Amino acid sequence: MAERLNLIDFDSASKIAGSGFALFRGQGAKLQRSLIQFLLDKQTKENGYTEISPPYVVDRSCMIGTGQLPKFEEDMYGIEQNQMFLAPTAEVPVTNIEREKILSQEELPIKYTAHTPCFRREAGSAGTGNRGLIRMHQFDKVELVKIVHPDNSYDELESLTEDAESILETLGLHYRRIELCTGDLGFSAAKTYDLEVWAPGQNEYLEVSSCSNFEDYQARRMKLRFKDAETGKNLFAHTLNGSGTALPRLYVALLETYQREDGSIDIPSALQPYFGDSSIKAS
């Protein structure tokens, strides 16, 4: 569908970088840009996050701090003899803003959001050699990061997940929330919700967000503490993050949900001020 409407050019992307990449063209690039701006505005203007525009390259200590290294090193794009890495998610640079700090309790909670491209080799994963947007080596994502008091971290996980859900609800997309069982949790997470959006053309749900409470796992690795107001002791903060949301699968669900019989695509009303039109016309 996206190729027929000249929104995405997979052949040119493959010629430039190989499989697992996409080149957005014309109205396709405009739709991608509109979604990014909408996602950021939703989180900053309505949900109280501070926008960050971080470096896309991070050093090894950042990757260790958030837990990507050493376990997932083969999935990362390393440079400078693997002392620097292309960020696999904005979680890495954004959470590390507060690394090796002692915050005051009054500063909590800290709420950051950031848009970045994300780079992943996906070593050993099925699907990166296939055409399409479902699994890619480079993709855009708006990330949500919270640094919170340990007593409130599970309430903060609920509100962070609701902030991610608000995107799907505002766009009128059908989705479901799944709480992961212990066996499916990432090794650094204490609790995770996955948000999956329905893609009619795929006839399946696609994960667009994973919202996790890491408790003090990341904070201990990056020496992120706060001074308790009652005891005066330095305690480890709790960190949380989630996608708000990943762009490729959201893009797929949007096109497939709002396609018309004549091949054109309706633009959801909340997105129209950013896109500047009510539809993408079939040629």
C-alpha cells in the first residue's frame, strides 16, 4: 500500500543501505514528520514531559548504565572499536542525563521525552531481511523516561503506560495492553506492559510500546541517587521508560486502519493540523 501511494521507497533504501531500512518520500515523509511532532506535543503539552534532543551516539558507560551492555552487544552498532555506539533507543542517552547525580527528593519525579532514530542490528532475529516496516535496523521512536521515588514507582508505571495509551486513543486505533509474565520480562525489568495496536492488513496485533519499571536496577549501575527528605540518606531512585510510541508499526496500523476503498488514506482529525490535509489521495 505504501509503495503504491509512493509514500515509501524500499528499493532506494536497499540500494543505499541494504535490507532492513526504509526511505520515506513526499507525503510519506510528511506523515512521518507529522506523527513525530504530534507525539512530542502530546507528551509535553498534555502529559507534562520535558522534551530532550540528545546525541544519537553514546559511550560504553551509558550502555552499561541502562543495561544494554554487555548482554546485547552483538545487537548494537558499535564504532570506535565498540567504545561508542549508535543509540538503540533514546532511553540510553536520556536516562544517563542523571547518571552519577544525587538529586533532591523535591526534584522527583523527573519526566523526559525524546525523539531519536534507533539503530539495532537485530542479530539472529527473523524478519530484518524482509521488506516492510515491521522489523528494521533503523527506525524512529518517541521515548518516555521517568526517574521517581521508589515508593511511587508502580503508580508512576501506570501513569506512564496511560500516557503511551493516550496516543493510540487519540488516533482512534484499536489496541490492547498486555502485562508480561515473569518468563517474558527483560532481565532488567521488574514489571512490563506491552501495548499492541491492531493492524487490519496484517490481521494481527503489533507491539508499538513496551513500558517498564526497572526499580533500582539501572540506578545502581549508573549511581543515580536522591537524598531522602526524612532521613537525609542517599537512596537509589527508580527508573521507568516506555515508547510513546515507536513509529514504524504505528505508521502501518494508521495506513491500514484508515484506508478507503478507492485506495486513499484518511488522516485522523488529531493529526490533520500537523499534516495539513484530511487525506492522502490515491494517484
